[in-house]
Amino acid sequence: MYHIFILLAFLFGCKEADDSKIELKKYENFDKLEENLQLPEVKKDLKNEWHNKISITLNENVSVAEVLKNVANKLGIKITWNIKNPVYINYSAHDKRFIEILADIGQMCDLKIVIKDLNCKITADGLYFNNYEIAFLTGERKSVHDLNYSNNFELKSGSSSKILSNTLALDLFAELHKNIEMILQCENNPDIKFSINKQAGILTLYASQKIHRAVMRYLKNLIRKINLQVLIQAKIYEVRLFNHFSTGIDLAKAFSAIFGVGNPTFQGTGLTGLSLSSKGGYDEGLIIDVLNKFGFLKSIANPRLMVMNNNIGIFKSVKNEVIFKLKRERTVFEKNKKANYADDTYSSEMQNIPVGTIFTVQPTINDDNKITIALKPTISEIYETIEDPAFALMKNKLKDVKSSVPIMQIKELDTTFTLFEGQTVIIGGLLYVKKEQEVKGFYTGYKNLSDVHEVIIFMQANIIKDISYEDYDHKVFIEN
């Protein structure tokens, strides 16, 4: 099932869509992903005989060793039981894989299980070394996002400023070290030790098989979560609005006119947004054609990012505009007691101003296939340029030198929301005024265009299904 969820950064009213005939343009849909898109299945380390499902019941009158040997023999597996005293337990399993039953019994009876092909050796549990691969990126990753709104004019009433800061620091190996320590503390055995080689990506553990299994289960969940990926596809459009829509596009009203409030696939929420769903899906191009009725539509950027779970992805398409910061150093020389003269030295420092699109996104996958996304798109352009007044003040020395300083127009949004996998989010309401030079033939078929523009962002998120980790924690039984 596909969904569309619409967020409005700012809410504006609008008139009904223009009925005048406008040639609608077709736009490329979001790339459709195959439902079974996933990475190749991991090759099983255990032979198929270990995965046969059986039902078994044990009680205090039945020897565990005899039952396991008989069952294993029927499956083509040989078990060597190296424990002197007989073992009796109460245990029952129905239609469960033999390797899982063996793991349960080993956990209950403090047994060490060692498997090589179709041979299994069972002894009393004890401390031993084992190495585990932990293929994580080394080093600490830190991301800081600041929104700073300030008034630097010194007035009697004072100046005002507001800073919205978001800092994310990731040090995976430090967190891994703390979590392993916590698992080992449950055993309360000072002889248990571990070490982590960050460069090689190896965890060395000296512990009982019970602890080895607990660590492996933790690594299984950790690696599975970390290796999940989200495919982010976005389309950013700019609409130069008609005069009668210069207050902005009411997205809810625009789409209700197409789908109808009485339609079961429509769920309206008034001016705050709407949610559309359809079992058979719908044409994304139709939605773009609806927006095209409100003005001239052009594409700004089409970011497409593959982002690891809970990591930050950045799409940047900018041009660095160069400006120069002028410095003057004056040296005063004393000619005599009555007259002095000065010598001025000028230097300039080059500074870059990025102009274009920066798209920052951070997805977090929840257990119910919902995706929480922190989104921050920034679109900047030069509104106009003015002459640097410092050069005018020094016109006697710098007669033929000019320096233009750009006035930037920035459209920026910082938001966090949750959506289902495959759902499309539409964000609108970023209005601004921009005077454009009329190019002959460029706006053919579009009349009464205003100087008001609106940014519309479409974004879709899909989870890339990862490899199976079903038997990851059973590797602890395999002889190295």
C-alpha cells in the first residue's frame, strides 16, 4: 500500500485551481523498488541437517544424552558426549530446528557445544578464547547543525538572537565497549576478559560458552540494526505562482479537488495537511500536474541517497561565490613635531559563499517498519548585489577597484517526522519573492505570473532489506 503524507511548513489560503487550459507537463515518477529488493542471502555456516525441525520432550526420567544421540543419529549427525554424570531436565519443543534445541539444552545445563560439519562434541562449559568480526567504521563522527537568527544592530532596546542547535556524536566502539562490559558483569567472574582491536575490527573474548552466546546475540542485533539502509529519494521543485495564487498553494484543497473527500482513498485533515492512500498506487505525475496549475513549475534538485540507519546523509549541489574581505593597515611616521604622514597597506581575504542546494537527512528505522526522519533542506541563491561601502570610503586610494557583495536569499526548513516505508511526504509553504528577467519564449502559455515563488519538496523513503542474521549467534558452536 502506498501513502502520501503532506506537511505544511507554513499555512496559506488560496483560491480554487484555475480552470484555464494549460499544457500539463509529465514528470518522472519516483523510482519503483521491487518488493523483494534485498542483498544476497548469507551462506549458512551449518549444514542443512542441523536445520531439520523436530519435536521433543524430556523429563527427569529420561537421559538427555541418550535422547540427543538417538535423534542426531536419525538426522545423520554424530554426537560425542564427554560428561561423566548423567543429565536430566524438563524440556519440551515442538516443530523446532535441531540446532536451536541443542542450544537451549546447552544453555540450561551449562554445556559447551563444538560443531564440525556433522560431528558434535559436548563437554562441560568452561572458559575459552574466541574472536568475532566487528566491521564498523573507526573513529568518532560528529555532526552539528545550527540555525542562528540574530539582530546585530545596537539599539537602545538591545539586540536579539536565537540559536537552534542540534548535535549528534557517534562513537560506536566506545558504546560497544560499555555494552560488552555490562554483559560480562552478569557472570561476576573476574577471569572473564575481552579486548577490541579497532583497526582490525576484531573482538577477542575469553569466557564460557554461555557468555559467548550472550555476546553473539548482542552483536547479532547490533550489526543487524547498524547495517539497515534507507533509500531516500527526493524531488525539489520551485513554483512561480500565478497572481491569484500569490498567497501560496493550499495543498489540502488542491488534492481534495482531484480525489474528492468522499473517496475512500482520501483522508483529509483540513488545512493542516492530508493523507492519501491507494491499494493500486497512483501516478506521481498526476500530483505534479496539479501543482503545475498554480504556476510555472521547474525542478531545482533530485537528491537520491542511500543512508545507513541512524546516520546522516548529505546531498550538496552548490556554486561557491567568491567575495573579498578588505583589510587596511596604517603606519604613521613622524616627520617632525608639527607634521606626520601615514602609509597605508591593503590586503584582501577571499571568502566563499555556497549558492545552491544542500539536503541533509537522517533516518531512524523503528521495529514496525516506520521511519523517523530528521530533514533539513537549504536552498540559497543571490537575490541582488550591492557595492562594498568600504571601497567607497577609500576611493582616493582605490579609484578603479570595485567589490560587489551578494545579498543572499535562503529557504531553509528543519523538521522531524515519522512515516511508513514507501510513503511519500510533500512539504510546502516556503514562500519568497524573486524578480526574474523575462526571457522570450521561456514562459510560453503562462500568463499573469507573479514574483512570488514557492518551494515544494517530495520525499520518499524505502528500507533496503538486509541479509539474514537468523543463524548468526549459532556461529559460536562452530569449531575454528
